[in-house]
Amino acid sequence: MAPASSSPKPYPLYETSFTLQRLSPLYTGSESPFDNATLQIYAKQLRDVLAGDILRGVRVGMPELEDNVIARVGALQTVTWKLLPEEDLWATDDETQITRNDDTTMSLASARGVLVTITYEKASYTAILLRDMQADQDESMIGVGLDGFGFESFPLLLTKMPATLREPFANFLATTFDARVSVIQLPSAYLTTSFEQYLAYICVGEDGDPLDSVESSRALRTMVGSVDISVGFDLPGGSAALKTIDIQIAREDIPRMISRGKKARHGTEIPFTDALTAYVSAHLALSLTHEMVCIKSIACEAFVLGSRGVAKFSMPQVGYEGDSPQRRATRRLINRLITFAKGGAMAAGEWP
């Protein structure tokens, strides 16, 4: 058996590099929303598929190298599906994890989504199906479907698993729930705007009022830290040797860049990007606004976002009195990804 971890389990959304995918509504054929008892049935069905199709090597068309990824982690042990509670309700203490996180009385309305865990002897893989929490304000979004019921909506699918396991998991969702899984590509404008909004969110107090300049600078340095931006190029017929340029900004420079961006363009909503664009243009003669220049990824101590649909969220810092601007900012960042996965941002014409 896999060795039991002696440390408490962190909230599953944090400290893990995920692949982002768009998931169409799941057809369940039932008016009753998911609960942990129902999810146990799907867990057993997925386990039967994985045990039969992968471990015995009968899947067709899978590269041998990828098959070895699963072969090296030993025998399949457990497959679990359960509702993912809100972060405040997640039990991190070993003695209460089983009783609280596996609560069969939990309702989907009080859950963040569905947590799928696939455990082998030497490795454990995860998938998280995230709900659109903002849709709770509109009752018409509950049970949306052609027949008015029988659908569950989890627009954003986060997976931490090799491709040789991600493919059969996606096929299981497709065949069991008549759903479609597709890759998410994040445009440059989305990456930069998301980062700018995150910077603004952590500079707002619990009461909604902006922090003063000293507190804002401290929050930016401690929560965001240094920033790494990868710039790529779309050059038809260009040299394959020119792939990306990595730009690193020290934590001490982040507040100064935001201040300079605001002074250069009064009222701008993207001061950091404006300052970075001006700096790169002056020192590298490179225009970040050129149509053939794109942002590939933005990484800081709070999160990582990549254009090819990858993300990682760090454990938010919490103050002595329980206030956490970073937790609120990270939640908004994730909710924004869910909206993008639904197509809401595209439908609103926010992205070119």
C-alpha cells in the first residue's frame, strides 16, 4: 500500500500544477444533484475501467512510453469521487479529515465541485470538477438542459495526471455523462489582465477600501513576490532558434512599476503591463503590443498561469485575525477561469 502521509492534507486546489480543460455539462438523467453516495457509484465504474483497460495493457493506440508511466507506479489501489467542500470547511487535521471531508450528508449546493482521486501503489493523481459559484444566484442555472433537468454543470476541469491516464478519464466522462472535454488556451490579453486584477485585489482590505501605499507595497512584495514573464513569438518563416524571452522582475520593483504605470497613463487599468511595455520597448526595442508577440506565461509566488492551459495556485497567506486578501484574490482568479471555461468572457467580447 502507498505510505500514509503524516502531514495534514492541504486544500486540493493549492500547491499542485494542473492542466486546465473545458467540460461541457454532465448528463445524469436525474433531478437530484450529486451527493457523495451517488459519486461512489461513478468511482466504482471508473475503477473498473482503469483496472481493466490500463493495468492489463489492453488499451489500443496508446504509445508504449506513456503506458510505462502507469506501469511504473504499481497496481491500482483506490478510486474516489467526493464533493469538494468550501475551503473554510476543509478539514486539515488528520483526526477530522475522514469524518468531515467524506461527509455523506454534504450537498452540492454547499460544495465547490467534485474531487476525483486515483491512487496507485507509488503515486496519486487528481481531477477537480469546479462549479460556477456565481451561478448560484440564478436558479435558472440549476439543472440546465434540453429537457429542463438531468444536467450538472462543472465548466472547469483541473487534472494532475499523465496523458496516458487523462485520456481514459476524459473518455469516461464522455461515455458516462455524454460530455465533451476540450483543451483551454489562454490568450495573452487574458494572462496580463488576470495578473493586473490579482495585483489590484490584494491591495484591497476586508472592508473593501484600498490599502495605503505602504501596506500595498508590503502586500505586493510578500504575496506576489518576484515575477517571471515568458514572451513568445509567432513569426511565419522565422528562425526556430528564437522561441521565448524570459523577463524576471524582482519583488522590490513590482510596487515601483505599478506606480510608474499609473503616472504614465492616468486612469489605466493595467499599470504594471503599461510600465513593462515601456521598459521593454526602451531597453530591448521590443513591442509587447505587436500582433506577433505574445505572453506565454506569468509566474509569481502566488500563482502560475500558462497560455497552454496550465495553472498552479499557492497556499494563500492568512493574517492573525483571519483576514486574507490573497485568498480572496485567488478565489476571484479561479472564478474568472471558470467563467472563461464557460465561454462567458468570450461571449461578452472581453477577449479578441
